[in-house]
Amino acid sequence: MENVLARGQFSGFLINGHYDQYFGRPVLVLWIRTERGPLKAIVQEPQLVFFIGREVEDDKLKNLGQFERKKIPLKDMTYRDVDGLYFQNLKDLLDAKEKLQALGVRTYEADIRPLERFLMERFISGTLEVIGEVKETSPYIVVEQAQIRAKKDIAVPFSMLSLDIETSMKGDLLSIALSQVNHDKSGSEKNIVFMNGSMQGQVEEATPVEWLESEAQVLTRMLETIKLWDPDVISGWHVVGFDFKFLEKKATRYAIPLTMGREGDRLNIFERSGVSFASMHGRVVLDGPWAFKSNFYSFSNFKLDTVAHEVLGVGKDIDASGMAKVAEIERRYKEDRAALARYNLLDAQLVNQVVIKTGLFDLMLERSRISGLMIEKTRLSTAAFDHFFLPRLHRFGHVAPNVLDIEMDGGASGGHVFDPVPGLHDHVIVLDFKSLYPSIMRTFHIDPYSRIVAAQEVDSGENIKDILNTPAGINFSKEHHILPDFVAEMMTKRAQAKASKNSTLSQAIKILMNSFYGVMGSRGSRFHHVELPEAITGTGRWILETSKSIIEENGNKVIYGDTDSLFVQLKVGEASKAFERASELAESLNIELAKIIKTRFKTTSYLEVEFEKYFRKVFFAPLRTGEGAAKKRYAAWKWSKHELDEQTPVGEFIFSGLEVVRQDWTDVAKVYQREIYRRLFLGEDIKAWTKEFIDRIKNQEFKDELVYKKRLSKPASEYKKNIPPHVRAVLMLSQIEEFAEEANSARDVQYVMTSRGPVPIQLKPEDIDFQHYIDKQIRPLAESVLWYFDSSWDELEGGSQLDLL
């Protein structure tokens, strides 16, 4: 039932949207979460346009459907005049783009979707205001003839429904659990489990269950409940690649449309670069592992049980994995369905709990506010760059090329790294350049628009004083630019966020700013040009080298440098005041760099060096060639300021790039490496202890720490040559009927080395090859430290006299 009202005004957060046609006319449909609930805004006749060169003759525009050609005051990025082609529907626009491409006519911005153009040209980023004719419908509001504009500082609660299914080994749908909460913890939790089968076992009040008679009934009740609860977000763990795909097959089998969207639209599953995604109108799809990874969270692995333990301190109700887990699920279904329902619901609840506890969804909302992208698309850094850069470029009188028309030239060099001085070093401070690449962009006015302005000035010989030649020898305009001002705005906002302890906003801004360098060097960006990243990295190299010279001219030694940081060894007598001296060095370096940049480049420096940490000791292991030390690999003993005055400081051991922080080394290697460096830093015995450690391995003390954990990059059957050990383990497992299905779907592999070679842990081998672990896991780690004492592994094995180190 509809109730037509007068014009209304609403504020909210953009969920998602799409292009559509109503009665043959183009519209944009925007789904918005407001304080009054979900809202569907319909924008009539959005602008459908792309651009062509003014020199293109009208004869080439025949048979393009209905369009209007207009002269506009814009140029392409080579300063050629362009005209706009305006269309009445999207089909005509796309057809025209293809026809012109076939004729060799270049188009501009023909790959910008109508909704994206609508939002970016109005500078709408996440939050907005809607004005229009209101119709109250159930369960959402409809606003027709909607006018949309940006609005800030809006906070609304999003309802989040977590979905989890349980299946049998034969592919039967056993149950579906739904758990819904508000992301801001307001309101009450809703829970339900739909069980395919009759009641069995002791049902708990906290686990409401509906006992149903078939898979079709389970599917139907799930869809009815989603419609009734009307969530803004549907989440789960591998919910797209497993749950949704499984449900889609079942829905097809029973001819039940999987209508999970707010408009009764079907779930849409699609693939991008080998990853499965899903979308629906009016709801965000949040797939736990992918969402955490794309928002730069880090866990030991991305299994739900692991993440739940690390975040919440609790795990799944069944702690087994692989076939053992499947067997327990099937046992519960046959013998104790109430217990299966409890397990199923807990999995759904854990997803909501880890998302809320980590602040993942809050971060996604902040990234949407900062980047302008819809919540599900905040991972798309090139789209975020387009969103802020394109409308500003238009206002400076230019249009951009299509992504596929960009010439793919060579790549830029990476960040500069000084070769570390191998060995053990005392009293080392780390100086860090705060947001180095964004600061370089701001200081040296680096951006796509600035580059083309400078190129035009060089070609014309006009306004030469405006040109800034960077340390990398690439020209930019001092006065005409876009990105430097945006970086300045973001840096100010981040400083304010830090001051107000808004870590979520600070992280969202950091992610966006750090993406700028990658976008300008990306071949998937319409603004790609090799000079842009080369100007940044080349200037970064100059900054590091200049800083090293300044520091060493003052008597301190730089023992290592990596992209945006310098490891500086304090002089004799400075250690007792290490923190004060470090701050002095940072301040003086800022002053000297600013003077040099002002004198040589006639521009203001926005570089900021800060003292980051103090290492009482740091060790750089030598390369196996014996020449120099490995870059980006070190162990250090970090002290806080108060520990300088303590008799027995504990400190913190830091490992960078070493085996202890890599997932492809065994736990026994990590135990050994942590302890050998602790002993090195504290001056304790290493040789005798290493011999004891080897004996403990041989005596099977570390039997549970010998497991290799690897990940398949493709199905095991696709490996044809040079089959690595972890693939051999999977292939062995696939030959055993009991484990064949698990092996064929395996992505993560766990195995041990035996006298027969690699054997999967499911087979519980007893013939462990302990010598393999000593030779391949312990020896390389020991040799990297024994070198420092002019000793070797051969001495240990040969029984030479052991010294206390």
C-alpha cells in the first residue's frame, strides 16, 4: 500500500545504486540508509555523456542513435578541443562508443558509468541529502524526482545479517543460520536456525530453531526472513564463494528465485580476477576474509576460528578441520541436531562479533566517506582517484582518456634502499619520514594535471618560471595542480582525527593517501604515466641520500635505509640520552632539508622526519654469498625511554622479513630463531644451546612443531612440472578415498617431511625425517648468526670446542 505525501527531505548514507529505465526514460536508483530506515531515491534523466575531439567530422557520427553534439569549453590532456556527445539512454551511448572505436575515433571518459559520474560531479562521498516527492511504502521509503546533494556529519545505524550454512559431504543442505545486529550495537539481536529435519537433541533457548521438512522449505524460510528482517548488510565467512554459490545451485534445482535484494531482485554472483563477488539492490555484501584483507587487517590466517580466537578469545564450537569437521557435522545431524544448530548459529554470530569488535565495518564506512566510493567498492583505489580527480580536472578545463586508451610504457623504479652494514650494532635510532610519498607529491607539486601544464609551458616557452624540475629531472607546475592541495586537506584531516583519537578515520585517510602513488603508476588507471611514479621514487631516493649525507656530516653513521626510514647509529656518549638525541637529529634534519629544498627548488618543504624507535641492538644477517647483508631483513631489541634507566630491561624483540614472521616456515624454526636472537642480544650462550636444541629435535620433543603450512595457488592437478612438496602431499591425499573430496577442494595444505618425502598430516605419519628439519630449517638460521662469531655449522657438527658467546 502506498501513501503519496508532499515533498520531503532526508539525510543518510549511500548503500549502493544502479542505472535503470522507467517507462523508457533513464533513471538512477540510489539506496540510502536514513534514520527513518532504508530509502530508495529515483533520479530522473541523469546526464549520459562522453567526449570526442572537435576535429571529428559529423559524417563519422552517423548511425549512433539519438544524441546531441555540443561544443564545450574543455580540452583533452594534450590541449586539443573536445565536444560532448549527450545521449538519451545508456544503450545508445555504449553502442556509439563501440562504433566510434571501430572507426578509429578516439573517445574520452566513455567508460565512466552514469552513477559514478553523477556522484563525483556533485562531490558526494558516502553521506548525502535527498529532496523529492515522497511515497511511504513497506518496508522502505521511495523518493521520486529526487534531488541529491552532498552532506557531511551524518551517522546512521546499519543492520547486519550474518548468514551461515551447513552441508553434508554429499551436497545436502542441512541448515541455515541467520544472526542480525546493528553495527553500532544499538537495538537487540535476532537469531534463527532453519533445520532440514525433525527436532532432535536438547534445544536451548539461546538457539531458536525452526524444524522443516525439506531443502526447499529451508530456502523459502531463509528468503522470507531476510525480507522480514530487511538488513542493510548481508555478511558471512566465504559467504560468496561457498554459501551463496551453494544456495544458488539449490535455488535453481527447486526453481526458487534467490530474491535477496531489497527490490526483490535476485542475488548476482560474478567473478573478477579469479575472486567471487556478489551484489544485490539495497544491501551491502560483506564477505569476511576478503573484506578484512582489502582493508589491510592481518591475522595468523583467515580461517574464522583463527580470527575469532585472536579477536574475541573464543572460537568455533567444532575445533576440528577438514574431514574430521565434516564427520562431526554429519554425526550431529544424525544424532544431535540441536547441537548442530548451536554450531551453525555460533558461526554466524562470530562473524558479526569480529566485524564489530575490529571496527571493520566502521572503517569501510569511513573509507566510503573519504574516497567517495560505495561501501562495497572502497577497495578500488583507481576508482577512488577518479572520484576526486576527474571533477576537479573538468573544472580546470580538461577531460581524461579512457583507461584502455592509455599507452603502457615502462614501469618506475621502486623505493630506495641502502645496503645494510652486516653484523650486530648497538644504540641505533630509526628516523621515519612521515607519509613520505604524499609529502613528496605536496612538496614538489606532483600530479597528472601539473605534469601536462608544465609540458605545455615548456613547449610554448611561456611562464617558464612556473616550472619546477624535481630531483628526478621531471617537470611539474608550481601553481597549477590538483593532487597536492587534496593531499594537504587529507593530512590536515588526519592530524585532526589523531588529535581526537579517531583511529578509524585516521586509518581510512592513510589508506587513501598511500594509494595515490600506486594509482599513478598503475596500468589500470586513466592517469597512468611513467613520469609520475618515477618523479616520486626518484625524489625519494634523493631525499634519502641527501639525509644520509647531512647526518654523516654531523658525525653519526647511517647503517641502513629503506624507502622512508633511516637507521642511525649514535656516537659514543650519546646512548644515555638516546631519545633526546634522536629528537634533536630529526629536528635538525627537517630544518636542513627545508633549507636545501627552498634554495634549490624554490618551493616549500612539507617533508617531516620524526623519531620512531630506539634499538638497543640490531642485527643484520649477511648474505649467503658473504658480500653485504640482506635488505629488509633484520632482528632488533627495542627499548622504551624508561628502560634506559632499568637494571634488567625487558624491551621488545622485533623481527622484520625473517623466517619467524613468515608463514611458510615451521614452528620449530620460529622457536629456534626467536631464542637465538634473544641470546645474541643478551650475550648468552648460543653454540652449546644450539647443540642441545638439535638433540631435542632428534628426541622428538618438537613433533607438533614440524608441520609445513602452504597454500595452493591453483588446483593440485594443474601442476605438471617441478611439483613442489605441498602439492605432492595433496596429490597423495587425493589417492585415498576417505580424503579425496577434501584434497580436491583444498587450498591450504599441512604436511610433514618423512623418509618417504612430504606426507599430509591427515595420514598421521610416524617416519618423520628429523634430519631434514635440522638441515633445512635450523642450519640456515644458525649459520646467519654463527658467522658473526667466526664460527660455523660444521664446527657444531664436528664437535669442536664450544665457547660461551
